[in-house]
Amino acid sequence: MKATVATGYGSPEVLQLQEVKRPVPKANEVLVKVMTASATTADAMMRTGKPYIARLFVGLTKPKKAIPGTGFSGVVEQVGKDVTDFEIGDRVFGETAFGFSSNAEYLTISEDGVILPMPENLDFSEAANFCDGHLTSFNFLKEIAKVKPGQKVLINGASGALGTSAIQIAKFMGAQVTAVCSGRNTGLVRSLGADEVIDYQQKDFTKGDRKYDYVYDTIGKSSFSACKAILSEKGVYLSPVLKFSLLLQMIKTSLFGQKKAKFEATGANKEEKLRYLLSEVLDIYKEGRLKTVIDRQFPLEKVAEAHRYIDSGHKRGNVVIVTS
């Protein structure tokens, strides 16, 4: 099969289209013919091998899993002998988490993994990105923050994949949402439900007088220290972007003070929990309260180009890799 292979850590040029052996499903696995896959900011960060602490989990000198990508949507091509939940021809979507490998024509995944049947009205391009923006932001806002109606949530990086999801999810949970983005994306974030928009090119959101119960820094461009002044008395700074400084702040704030800093790698949760959270996200979608913002789509042979676009920092919503 054709697959994008990371030949090492570095610039997008380390990503090369190669012919590799098609995976064979084990007894409890399904083989999925991938229709679309995700290409995310997290993928781009892991491609660089930075922060270096992450290499302890994904490979010291080069990626343990050479094929990048986690989110996918596709059709079940083959089932293992013990599989009972899926049949050949089923439309499915989900994520491989630390198994990566979705930027390829085929992948295998356990039927007990993060995989669900696709609703009839969900298309492949939308489905491939559910486990990046939607699932991650849902985990942070519902499971970690436990946002309540009326609370104030500021979202930094509001026009990205996690940000566009977070606006909608926070509004679904009854929060008042302030979105931080560039001026050109003001209309987009307002259309998703943001109550207030701050153009970071015109104003430093950490210098305002308004207090927030949560600052969700989806892009990790700020810090707990910078945001501490705008957090409420028991406010929390949240970020899915791993930084050594954030880990230190987590330890410090767990011991001292009421304001907290929190990080979590959503994909590191148990598959059973992630599958349950994904089903809850899907329920919000079915209610018509959640849509996937898609910026650009790239064919499988241009994953490196997709990463260059992601690295530019101008991505709005999600980037999709079309494999079939």
C-alpha cells in the first residue's frame, strides 16, 4: 500500500510517500480502507521531535511508528476472526492514538479501540478530524475543567482545530466564551458562537481587567504565569501542548495557591474512556450543535505540503488528508 513515512525527525521533508506492506488484522482487529485522515498541529510537533521530553514516548532518534496521523475515517475491508462489532463494508471513524499510522491507504485497529460506526449524515472529511479538535476540547472542557453554565472561558487559538471545537462545546455547556484570534478570523469565531472576540494583533489578552474561570490555551503560545492575572480566584489555565515549564507549573500550583495549571495528553487516556467521550461528542453533533471547520484538503502524496501549511501558523480549523 501507499503510506507517508517519517524517515526521522525534522522539517516536513522527512515525510516521504513510500510503498509499504499492508497491515494484516489480528483476531480482534479490523482492517480499514482509509478514505480520509487528519493532519494536525500535534502531528507537526511530533514530526520535529520537540519538545525532546516527548521522545521518551514516541522514539529517541526517530519515530517508533513511522507512519504519522491518528484521526481516520474509512470502510472496513477485513475483520479478524474474533471481531463481533463490525462487518466488512461498515463506514467507521476514530483514532489510533499512539498507534499513529492513519496517513496511509490502510490501517488496523482493535474493535475495542477508539472506533465507532459513522452516522449516515456524517461525511468522511468531517469524521476524520473528530478525534483531534472535538474529542480533545471536549475532554479538556468537560472532563478536566468541568465547565458549568455561566462560567467564563477564554480560548486562545480560537480559529484552529481545537479552538473552533472549543467555542462550540463551551457554548453547549452554557459558558460565556471569549475567543482570541487574528482579525481575519473574527467572523469565523463569532459564527461559531463566541460572545466576545479579542484580536491578538491589536490587544494582549493577558493584560485585560476581565477575569476568567478558565483559559484554554489550545496552541500553547501563552503560559500560566502570563495568564495568572486574568484568572478568577480559583481559575485554571489549561493547555494540551506539552512544555517542561507547564509541567513545573502544574507541580507548583498543585501544592500552592488556588489558581491551577493543567496539562493532559488526551490520547493517553484508556481507549474505553476515549470511545465513550467520542460517543458523547457524536451526540452533540447529532443535536446540530457541533460542526467541523475544514480549511484545506491534501492528497496522500502531499502530506509534507500539508505539514508546511500547518507550520505556517495560518490554519483555520482542520486539515484533511484524502487517501481514497
